[in-house]
Amino acid sequence: MTGRSNRRDVPAWRGGVIAATSTVAVFAVIIFGITSTPGWSKFHESFLSGFHFRKSFPLVLKGFALNVRVFVVAFVLCLILGMIVAVIRMIPGPAFFPFRLIAVIYTDVFRAVPSIVLIYLFGFGVPGLGLDRPWNNPVIWGTVAIVLNSAAYVAEVFRSGIRSIHPSQMSAARSLGLTRVQALRFVIVPQAIRRVIPPLINDFIAVVQSTALLSTLGPLEALRRAQNYASFRFNFTAYLAATLLFLAVTIPLARLGDTLVARQERKSR
Amino acid sequence: MSSAEQGDLQLIELRDVFKSFGKNQVLKGVDLTVRAHTVVGLIGPSGSGKSTLLRCINLLEPVDSGSVFVGGVELTAGGVDADDVRKRIGIVFQSFNLFPHLSILDNITLAPRRVRGVARGAAEEAANVLLERFGLLDKASSFPDRLSGGQQQRVAIIRALAMEPEVMLFDEVTSALDPELVGEVLAVVRELAALGMTLVLATHEMGFCRDVADQVAFLKDGRIVEQGTPAKLFTDPQHPETQHFLRRVIEAGRL
């Protein structure tokens, strides 16, 4: 029993009861409001059909395996490319000017172009060059487009993380004889990564979402399979299946971010 | 330090060193000689250039003109490997600057392992010897956040010592500490001086400086105004600027 609840003479369980009652009431009003709309029964049949969910889920899940392959590869590649671009932008000296320039142009361009446009350009454009298998596969080039787009964001996240480390850390590392690259690798970047976990998770979630855009190139990923199901069976419940599959990845990803941050805090405190 | 042979080796020599940050001229022609196995104290008001002078000695800041010699090698000549120079010069900062993501042991062994290529086991053994000597062995696996300011600063000194430097630079190492923690850090510096290490200390601890230094230089506005033994400089300063500064220090109860 805390001092505050004693003073107000309110038992501790009362807050919990109020919260539960209020939650039930609010959701009851929302559900009642939605289910009493004129088209509810039709909506329920076409979006929330148990029958069509059971029918479509295995198909959509099969498609989702492709989304998983794409975003896992994209995570790894955009981390590597993002870090390379961020570090290039941080290297001083006139000799490195062209590299910094390329890094700046890259970041500006690939952050600015909508990802669906990039996916079109790469997914339809590059296979048009007449390359041999497997390099004529639109999925590969669609993934490349996702990586180039998200790595531009990741690069900026890393760069701001690196810049947020106080210059005295660089001084201390250099004064011990570490080279600039060693100082970045062992002192600056490890601290920067810890600070950028939350924004990185954001970018990862965006990568997961953008795998759905590959449906526009034709491969049978989750959204494409849901679209096919919807157009053959005149029922949209397959989209619910796709929604749940995306949530099944992105929500744990967000929690993983929280866990990593909490672990770092425990470790260095 | 009173042995006769100490005067022969000039470990550090600065000749007519100038350094500006933008329009702000911080060093305006500094000459300074530090002989091996001696302690040189740098005193002077805040902003007089003490820290910049130290940072120029290990090339953390490039000088604008003039020359810096360490162990007879001119650092300011072209083609000198700055990283190689810094290995031989330890520096300890006012704000400790430990690496917060590394344990105390890893803070100390990082440079020996990565710069000098010492094997992990050997580096940790050497670090533990130093930690034990300075009473911090029980902190080896802690992270910097868990340590008091005095403990952090002692770790920073150990981290610099682990590179076995020829000279140690101390940049107001007690200025960021609570008063009751100053003593433990100064005791470490005093021990290093007693062991015959070459030390250059920028400090506001006048009493300590008088005790431990062989030579004291008074800096004002980027110039060394007066230089001499502590006995001479603290009790019979010649230059009016030095007299003025020391009078203010005494009034503040710091000497």
C-alpha cells in the first residue's frame, strides 16, 4: 500500500477495477457502433469470413515465405550498405571528397524517390537488360530497390548516431594510438549502434511492409496471393490473413527493439 | 628528482608554437622544454592555453606553426605517423573519457591489443597488475557508469599507462571531481612522479603542483610568461602577471 493511496483512503485494487470497467465500456461502444452499421452483415461475410480465412490462410502463408526471404536478406544488406554510406560521409579530408559526394547524392536520391517507383524501375528495368538467369528475376531487382531505399534511411540513422557520440570519445581513442578507423570500429560505432536501435527498428518495420510492394512485379508473395484469392472467390478475408502475417513479424520486431535497449541499459548501468 | 644525469635528455621540446581555432589565437609562440624523468607543471587562468598546449604535444591538435619534438623526433615535420607518436604519449583528460560501452578491463586492454598487438591474455594480465596496484582490481568487470569520478579518473590513468608511454600528459585531471575525490587521483600522479615518469600537468591544484613539479610554467593568453622551479615561482614570482595570478589564487584559498 503506497502512501498516496493511504492518504486518499482508496484501496489499491480500485484503480484496477476502474481501468477494467472503463476498457470494457469503451470497447463495447466501439464494437456496438461498428456492428450496427447498415452494411455490417455483408462486410462481415466478405472480410471476416471464418470459412474463407481457413481456406486462404495456407495460400497466403505460402506466399509470405517469399516476403520473409526478401526482408531477411534486405535487413542484412541495408545494415551493411547503410553503415558503409554513413562512415564514408564521416571521413574527413579533401581526397575523400568524391566519395562523400557520391554518398550524399545516393542518400538524397534514394530517400526521395517513392519506393514503389524504385521497385518498378529496378524490377521491370534491369531484367529488361537481357541478363541470364537468375539475374533476370524481377524479385531480385525488386529486393535491390528495397535495399537501396531503406539503406539510405539507415545510413542517416547511423550517421546521426555516430555524430551523437561526443568528440571526446574520438580524442580519447586517438590519444591511445588507435587509428581513425580503429576508433570508429571499436569505440564510436558500437556506442552509436546502441543509440540507434529504436529508429533502426522503425526502418526494419518499413522494410517488412515494403515487401508487399513486390506484388506489383508479379511474384506470388503474400499480398499477391491474397489478391488472387479475393478476385477468384469474391471474398476479401484473404487480406485479413495477410494483415495478421505482417503483424506477426512487425510486432515482435518492435518488442525485440525494446528488449535490446533495455538490455543495453542494464549492462552499462 | 635531483640526479645529475636527468638534465641530458630533452624528452619534449616546443619551439615557437602557434595555434588558432578560427580567429581565436590560443597559443602565441610557446617555447617549452621537458627533460626526461621530470615533472613540469603548467599553471595559469582558464583559457590561457594549457589544454591546447597538451593536445598539441600529442598531435590531437595540429599546430599552425612552430615545431614539436618528442624524443628527438620532430612531430611537426612532414611524414610523421601521428598514431605512432600517440602510442608513446599518454594523456588523461579532465572529463575522464572512459569508453562507456566497455568494461574497465576492456577499456584498459583495448589499445594494447589493437594498437600494439598484445594477445588478450597478456593484455588482461598486465591490466590486472595495474588495477591491483591502484586498488581497483575489484572493478575490473564493472562498467564506467558504476564507478565514482575518482575511480573513473584512476582507470583513465591506468588506461594510458597500459600503453607504457614515455611521457604522461595530465589535463586538469581533478577539475571535474568532487573535492573529496581529488586526493585519490593526486596520489596516483604523485606515485608516478616518484617512480621517475616524465609528466606534464596542467593543473589548478597549486599546492600539489608546488609539491610534485620540478619546473613550473605560468601561461597567460597563449604565452609562457614565467618559468622556473616551484620554490622560485610560487614564492618569488618576477613577472607582474604571475604575481597578480598567484595573489588571486592565494585569496581564493587555493595555495
